Amino acid sequence: MNKLPVFFLLCLLTLNGQGQKTNFSYLDVFDLQYVQDPQISPNGDWVVYRRMGFDVMKDRAWGNLWMIKANGSQHQKLTSREVSESSPSWSPTGDRIAFSSSTEEGSEIYMYWLNSGKLAKLSQLPFSPSSIIWSPDGKHLAFSMNVEMSAPVIAKMPKKPKGAKWADKPRITDRVYHEADGRGYIKPGFNHVFTIPADGGAPRQLTSGNWHHRGTLSWSKDGSKIYFSANRIADWEYRFRNSEIYSVTVNSGEIAALTDRDGPDYSPQVSPDGKHIAYLGYEDKVQAYQIRKLQLMNVDGSNKRTISNALDRSISAIKWDAKSSGLYFNYDDKGNGKIGHVSLSGKVTKLADNRGGTTLGRPYGSGSYSIANNGTIAYTYSRPNYPAELAVLKPKEKSPRKITSLNKALLDYKTLGKVEEVWYKSSFDGRDIQGWVVYPPNYDASKKYPFMVENHGGPILNYGDRFSIEMQLYASEGYVVFYPNARGSTSYGEEFGNLLFNNYPGQDYDDTMDGVDHCLKMGIAYEDQLFVTGGSAGGIMAAWMIGKNKRFEAAVVAKPVMNWISKTLVADNYFGYANSRYPGQPWENFEGYWKFSPLSLVGNIETPTMVMVGMNDLRTPPSEAKQLYHALKLRKIETVLVEIPGASHGIASKPSNLITKIAHTVAWFDKYRTDKEE
């Protein structure tokens, strides 16, 4: 046989295969899928998880439950229903899965039997259940649910004539917290703890009173009590950061407080041997950032102590090991999601890296895990080139096994931008600052590319080496994208995160500009092709940067705070700023609030600026964005206002709005790119 034609045929097939690869594009967003909330069975054999995707016709995220063996075999859908399913929870013996699912009347509790594959709806609830958890004997489920109350009535109105069409009744509230971004007006009511038989029956309310009882629930070993967190104090609305650990006796409804310090104490977890309660919290020092520490006490509330002092990172999602000898937990370290274990004596061990990938828009920390009785971990695993997949890590093994590839059919045929970690020194105080660079697909170092700075929100948050739709789409449009974790970012310790206390924006500006200068020295950025954007706190920084210098060709300032005085008193979280962000209330510290308002620098801005905001944004209301736009118009600076209908602060909650945000940012920057000029 002549081998030459075969050789050329193989070359042709290889070239064709390479030719099929295209850059990641806008509509590819709707083909992405990811793993959420993996729950491993008690014996470690099975994992049930929520398989997430995006509906191109209904423009929303969707999710239903799937099962897979821990060895990666027998991947299958849990039920045949094509509706929303979430919050799976294994029974203590692993024979049943309780979960929440949507119906025409709202979410209800469902039960799935593994042996028979049968499914049943257990509840008929007026509101959606949350925090579903099994009793130790498997006979009951506990959950939290809202109980509606009546709104206050100020005046008695005359009865309208029959058939008359009067205006709607006024909406009246007397609550401190009465609206929430993405949710809108909050109807009066309080969350309470309920139980329901695991084989169906009437729900029973255990807690009472005008306080919220919600968050993680935990049963006592004998099933006689349920532990929860609440803020059952007289002025709870004003001491909003406070919460305590309580118990409620299941038979009598008697409630007892187990903690009493000023600060958040929450997420109680009873040890398997029934002797201890672990929980998260700290004593409130009223500052910009405090790390969540792992606390331990005896089951009666005595002998309280902190056991995570050896780790200067915030802890979340605590779970006991089967021997009651320690706890597993989530934490972020230098922009990467970790899973750790801490013994009761305080010894911390890192078990897994790269937890994350469930916040697809921008590369924020996210993801979750669960633990089998034998110590096997199932968790969401992500790298910069794919969102969350399901990984399993067995005890004593150093490397996890990724057992799903939900995006293989899409991403195997896409060329993504390479993500590279960079470190540099702050010119202000010599601190080490971390950031990442995303290169355009098929990057050619001999060519000159426009350089985009993308600032993260928060500002008490972190970006990291995680998959990001926004960063990849910017790179696909030919931009080198730089995203830094300036001071104030989490995952570098409490002192670093708290550097913005009474000083925001502050030297985080210097850290960001130092990153730009570092990339200039690397030869991947050019002084005449610099662009800047960011949303929320990132929008604040983008506005601050163009107010401080004229180095950028164009800017996109998304959902910013421009005026801390006006923002503080109109935002949904208006009650949370005084003293932890700036000293006092705005009327007590007018000069201080104004000093850190980007609007104070607007007279310096010469940079062409697009201003973008969601029209339903309650966190950084549209009035903030309009202050920047109107000021620039009055100064005759080139500007445009992009208002996104129906969008709240989380613009990217609808896939089409995410695309709108990116496409408009790129279009604005493209006007000022020199590499695209004819």
C-alpha cells in the first residue's frame, strides 16, 4: 500500500479539525452548562447535582437534577420532569433524596426513592421552602419558610362606588429593610422553622415572633431539637449585623439562645456524636472587612472557643467529618477556591484546589462541595478554560478526578484566550499585588493589541483563575484583558481586605495603575491603547481612574456609585454603610463622604465615557449613573448613557443582558482602537 496518500490524508484531517475551531462568541453563552450544588451519598457511591444551563428562548438560567456514580459511570437524569429542581438532600441511610421543585403554584418539597425510582410531592406550601434537612432517624424534614404578615394601615379610605376604577392602594411600609435588589419590594413577613413528615403530611411551624429564623438548620443527635441562627433582639433592624445561635425544642417549640455576643453567629452544625456545635462568626469590630472564623461550643452552649485562628482567611460551608474529630470548609486563597479541614485542636489542612466555576459572568469565587461518610469529597471544579464540572477526591488521594465534561461538545471546538497570573509590587507601600491577564485567542506577541483593565466589584470580593464569559468574550474581540485584585480584595487575609476602611477609593487606585505599568513593562500593553471598565465597585474604580488621570482612550463605567451621600440614603442596603465604610452618617460627615465620591473628580475627566446601568437597579440606582452622564454632558465630554430595561444590579442575571453589556462595551472601545483603523 502506498503510504504517501495516507500521510497527506492524515494531514488534511488534522488541518480540517483545526479549522473547525472558532473563537468563543456571544451566542455560545447559551450553550454553556455547569455543575451546581453536588451532593454525595452517605456511602460515597452516587452524586446528585443540579445541572445548569441557559434557555435561549426564555432568556434565563435553568437547572434540574442529575445523578452520576462517583466513578463517573451511569450519568443520568434524576426524574423525567422538565421543570426547575434544586436543593437535593440525601436521607441518612441514602435510600431517598428530598429536593425542592417548581410547580404552577410555586416551589414544593419532593421525594425520590432510589430503589424504585418513584417520585412524590410531599408538600402544599404557601411559600417556597429553603434549608431542607433530614432528621437523624430519617422520619422528618426541617425547613425554613416565609410566613406572610399584613402591611400597616395608616388611614381608612371611603368605599369606592360599585364598578368605579380608582387608583391602586398606596404601598405602605414601616420597616428598615423593605426592598432588595433583584427582588424589588419585600412583602411583610418573617421566616420560620417548620417540620414535615418525610412520607408526607401537614407542615408544623416551630418558631414564632416577629424575627427571621433562616439559614442553615441542624438537628440534635436525638432529633429533639433543631439549631438555627436568628436575631431575636428588640432593635434587630438596627443591629443588622448581629445574629445568635438558638435551639428550638421540636415538641414544645421552646426557644433558647446559646450565644450572646455582638456580631454574626450563624450556620450551626451539630457533631455526629452530638457533643458539640460548630458555627461561623466573629465579634463585630465595625470595620470594612472581618474574616469569618470557625467557632466551637458544647451542645449546651458552654466552652465557646475559636478553632480556625491558624488560618487568616474567611471560612464558609462547614461540615463535620464522620468521626466528629474536625470539620471541612470552603475558603479562598489568593484568588483560588479551596476546600480544607481543621481538627478540633486547630490544625488546618488544605485538601483541594480550584473549587468554583458557578459564577460564569465574571471570575468571582463560587462553588460548593459535599462529603461522604468515608471522607470522599464531591465538588465543583473549574479552571479558566471551562466552568464548573463535577470532581471527586477520595481520602488520601492528592489529585481529584473530574467525572463530568458538560461543555466538551462546545469548548473542544473553541479557541479561548489564555489566562496568565501576574504579580507586581505596589508603588505605595511595596505590597505584593496579584492579577491576571487574558490574551486574545491565537495571540501573536509581535502584534500590538488594545489593553483593557476590568475592575472587580465589591470591593470586598476577589477575582481569580476561573472561567469567565466576560473576560473570554473581550479577549475574543481582540483585547488583552487585565483584572487585578487590588487592596481591599478578599483571599489575602483580614488586614489586606480592611485596608479600605475609611479610605475607599484609596490606594487600591495605585495598585491598579501599578498593574497597568507592570503590563506596559511586560510589553503586552501600550500607552496609546489603554481602556478601562468595571461594574459596581469596579465602576467606582473606573470613574475614579479617569478622574485621576488622562491615560485611557475610553472608559465604560457600569452601575457605579458616583455620590456616596446620595447613594447611601437611596440604595436597598442604605442602613449598612455608616461607620463600617465611612465614619458616621452622611449628614454627620458630609466632607468625608464627598471626598471619596467619584463625582468630586468629574471636573477632571476628559476620557470618552459610556455610562451603563440597569433600570431596576436598587443597589447602585440609575440616579447615580445619571449624575456622571449629566455632568459629562454639561462639560461637553463625549459620553453616552446605556440603560438596560428590566435589569437589576446583577445585569448578567439574564444571558441577553450579559451579552448587551459586553457588546456595548466592545463597541464603545472599538471607536478608539488604532489597530482597527484602515
